[in-house]
Amino acid sequence: MRSRASGTALVLALSAGLAPPAAASPQLPPITQTLSGDQGCRTPSTTTAEETPWAQARLRPDRVWPHSDGSGVAVAVVDTGVDTTAPALAGKVTGAGQDCVGHGTFVAGLIAAGREPGTGFAGIAPGARVLSVPATDRTGGTDASRLAAAIRTAVSGGARVVQVSPAVTADDPALAAAVRYATAAGALVVAPATTAVGNDPVAAYPGAYPEVLSVTATSPDGTAARSGAPGADPDVAAPGAAMTGIGPGGPGLFISGGDAVAAAEVAGTAALVLSYRPGLGVDELRRRLLDTAYPPPGGRPDPLLGSGVIDPAAAVTAELATAPPPPAAAPPPVRMPPPADPTPTVVAAALAAAAATLIGLVAWAAAVLPRGRRRGWRAAGRKNF
């Protein structure tokens, strides 16, 4: 039974966004989104840390866990796969298998990992279920057709949130159609706003499609982790630099970053919201995530941060104003009948008057003419002398 948070939850969540972050340990091995062609599978990490990662300290999802932990919500992780040996995800993943790159396991952990003994790390929505949908080759490479097929597989598997980590740099009709299919089916697609080509960020697809909630990464100081990219217009931001999380091969921790990693924080927050408010549609969920984000400086959408940094507690508990009802339809105008044409009445009156005059003349003639003939047409009273 879920209980509703008090009206102060929004204030608490926003103040939590100002908490001083804890820096990630530099000893953690890195996870990148791809492997080089001759690189073997990711080596398991043996390092753990009891400290709470900076992103977790900043977002404070634990404030909302008494009300929602993501239970009952399936989040698809369209990525490099999810490893079967990650203890923090035990029993939570459908489709788990080998993850040679490790990025899919890292992202799944940010979304739904439970807290393991000896570590301060946990996912945003530890009660959520993860649907692993691999969409890359062994090294992490992908293309639009792979992504399109994976999105459709995620939706058919029952995911209400679809986290798409890999990206392509050009529009593709099949990919656009897959995104529209997911949205029509009631699934929110979350994806990175940019991807790297060499050292430069460029606009990423499917994140550039209007139906997708595109995410950009922030650094521990709250600023954008990357400069802007032509064509990239992020909807919202989330922690995504120097992020601590799990990886393949056991309980050890890794470090990673980028817009795709930030998108995992947003996908986990969406799962928290849907667990607490299961009746929300895609548009309502999207609006809630954007409207409750901690706003950028100046309080207006920012080209690098979108609507601001995601706020899990506010997204779940805030009572948003409902849209005003549409204005009542104006009554149809009253149309008066056209004025009657007076011509027939005038003509009839004239004819009646003429007829009366004629009748009077006839009557007068009938009375006067006979008398005139009898008198020889002499005036009355006149005498002959």
C-alpha cells in the first residue's frame, strides 16, 4: 500500500539537489560505451566503496522509496546486454546474458540495482524490473535498424519505459517509426541528446525525435558536462559525469559517464513515477518529469540543460496543476428571419382601394345617370322662364 508524501516533499527534494556531492573514487575501472576491435571483454572489477556516489547524494532517491521504489514497472535497457552475474540485479532482469562491453549492465544498475552489503551504491528504482534488449555487436557498435528492432522488442515485452543508450547520427525512417510505435503503445522512450564522434558531441538519434525524452549529462557542480551540439536540444538533464555503478563479472564497481548514462537516471525516475501513478499516459509522464525538474539558472529552459535537472522526489509526489478546462463553446448565433417583403401587401392594398373607388363610381353612375336623363340633364331646382 503506497502512502502519499506530504506537501513538503517538493521542498525537501529541491533542497536535496543542493547537497554536496561525493566524488567518485578514481581507482574504479572505467566502462566505455564501445570496445576497440582487438579489445577483449571487460575485466571484472574487484573494487567496492562504502561511500554514497555523488549523483545518488544529489538526487536522493531514498527520500521517495517509502512511497515508490519502481515496483510493478518494466524498464527496457536497449544497450549491450545485461550480465547475469551482477548480484545487485539478481532476480530483476529478463533476458540477462553476456555483456562483453559492460555498458548495458552499468546502465541497468543505475536504474534498478539493489544496495549490496559494503557499498553505498543503489539504483534509482531498486524495485523496478529490467528487460534487457541487446542492440549492438560484441564491441558496442550499432546501426539504425538494430535500434528500431530493439525498441519494438522492448515494447512487445511489456516495457513502459525504454532506455535507449546507443545512438546513430542521422535520421532514419525505420527508427522514427519504431519510436512512434512505442509512444502509441504507451511506452516512454528515453535516450541521450548527444553522442560522440571523435571528441565532438553531435545530435543523437533517436534522442532528436520529438517523441523521445532526450537527456544531457551534468557534472558534480551542476553544470552541463558537454558543450552544445548543433541540432541537439535536450529536454532534461541528469547527473552523468564520473558516475559510479556496477558492471559485468561480479559485485565490483566501475566508473562511466555520458548522456546515455544520464538517461538511465531519468529512466529510473520515470519508473518511480509510474509505480506511484500507474495511470499516467506518456504525455502526462513526460510533462511531470519536465515540470518538476530543478530549473536552470534564470528559471527558464536552457539550451544545455533543457528544463533542468531531474528531481525524483518531486516527480513522484508533486501535485501539479491540472490543465484549465477548454472554454465553453459559444452558443450559435440567433438568426432572425429576413423581414417580410412589403410589396405584396402594398399591391393588395392598392388594388383594394382601386376596387372600392371603382365600385363607388359605378354606384354613383347608377344613381345619377337615370335621374339626369329624366330631367333632360337640367340641374335640380332650375326653372324655365
